[in-house]
Amino acid sequence: MSFLCATRMRGGYGGADILQGCDITVEKGEIAVIVGPNGAGKSTAMKAVFGMMSLREGSVVFDGEDITKLSPQDRVAKGMGFVPQTNNIFGTMSVEENLEMGGFLRRDDISVTIEQIYDLFPILREKRAQAAGELSGGQRQQVAVGRALMTQPKLLLLDEPTAGVSPIVMDELFDRIIEVARSGVSILMVEQNARQALEIADKGYVLVQGGNAYTDTGAALLANPEVRRTFLGG
Ligand SMILES: Nc1ncnc2c1ncn2[C@@H]1O[C@H](COP(=O)(O)OP(=O)(O)OP(=O)(O)O)[C@@H](O)[C@H]1O
Ligand SMILES: [Mg+2]
């Protein structure tokens, strides 16, 4: 069984189902990427995996355990970290306070993890005392990812980590995400920069209207003429 197995997810926000039987699996240490049009339900699928919305049908099994009924906080304790698409930092708090907030569930010494995050994102060490809201878009995303890494997750959920950043900053962020994956952390990432994200993906999902339109390796999706034409701009 896969490390994360979200199976036949159905549900929404009270009205019609947004997720229409969506399946997502992620293996240990793998980078899995979800792409698809606006409103397809990508963020909803991430929220469902993290327990921020309850499923009407389907299940989420993580590390061999059925966690379908667990709260987000309990999922964090089981080893999930989540970076939401919006409002993912505390703007008035310093960079370091953001990281400390990320570690609030831990009872052990968090200073080693903070240093590891500063090694991963050296600019954050320089800006540790600055209000996170004053940083550039790319730096704020680094704070958001760093905050999620503070709980030492086994699976990191990233909803559009490169939204609003320049191509150079995007490449840089993707390199850091690859580095995190190589350290053994599984990554499930939603990306608007579909082509570039699929290039670093072990596995990709094209989500359309809450269901899986295509599932394949990143390379195979990039080579698929239909996927290219419809979702990757040719
Ligand atoms: N909190 C909410 N309450 C009600 N409906 C919502 C809520 N969040 C999202 N939706 C609806 O669910 C559908 C899917 O939204 P979702 O945010 O999952 O799409 P997405 O694929 O992440 O889109 P985007 O690429 O724009 O981020 C949309 O029709 C949206 O209007
Ligand atoms: Mg979204």
C-alpha cells in the first residue's frame, strides 16, 4: 500500500460535491503534483487529505493507518504538514516567531530544526528578526514552507508554493522542494506552473471537475499530446 492513499474522495462545502471520486496516492520520498484548471478542486483535495473538510465518501489512509476521521491537528501529530494556498504566514510576527509557531506541537528542543530550516533557506536566517509580512513573495513562501517543516512532517502538502513569484524564484523554490524530498519527506503539491512542476514530479495528477482526468509519471504527462494541448498550453 502507498504511503498516502486517498481513495474515492467525494464531498464539498455543503452544496454539490466538489470532489467526485478523486484518488490521490503518494509513495515515500516521492514528489506528486496535482495540476488542473482553476476551480477543478485541487485545493479542496488538499484540504480533504489534511482533514479540513469532511468527506461524504472515500477514505484517507496514511502510513498504514485510516485517518479519515482525524482532525488536522491530529494529522500533524501523525506526520502531515500543510502549507495552504493563502494566509500561510503570520505577517506581523517575525520570521523566527513564525517558525516557532510551526513547532508549537512539539515538546522537544526545536532549535535544531530552526537551524536546519535556515540552512535550507539562508535568506531567512538573515531576516530572522524581520516581520514576515515585510518579505518578498518568494521569501514569504519560504517562511510558509519552513513553518510547515517545523513539525518534521513525513508528508508535506504544498498548495501552490510558487504562486506569484518570478521564474527564477520558482526554480529556486523547486530546487529546495527537491532537497526536502531527497531527505525522505514525501511531497504532494498543487501547482499552477504545471509544466515546470511536472518536470520535477515523480507522479502527476490532472484534476478536472473533482475527478482524475489523467494520472501518470510527470515525464509521461509532459509527453502526452492531449495533456499538452489541453492543460499545458501546447
Ligand atoms: N470554502 C468554500 N466554500 C464553498 N465553496 C468553495 C469553498 N472553497 C472552494 N469552493 C468551491 O469549490 C470549487 C473548487 O475550488 P478549489 O479552491 O478546490 O479549486 P482549485 O482547483 O484549487 O482552484 P484554483 O486553481 O483557482 O486554486 C470551486 O467551485 C469553488 O468555488
Ligand atoms: Mg486552489
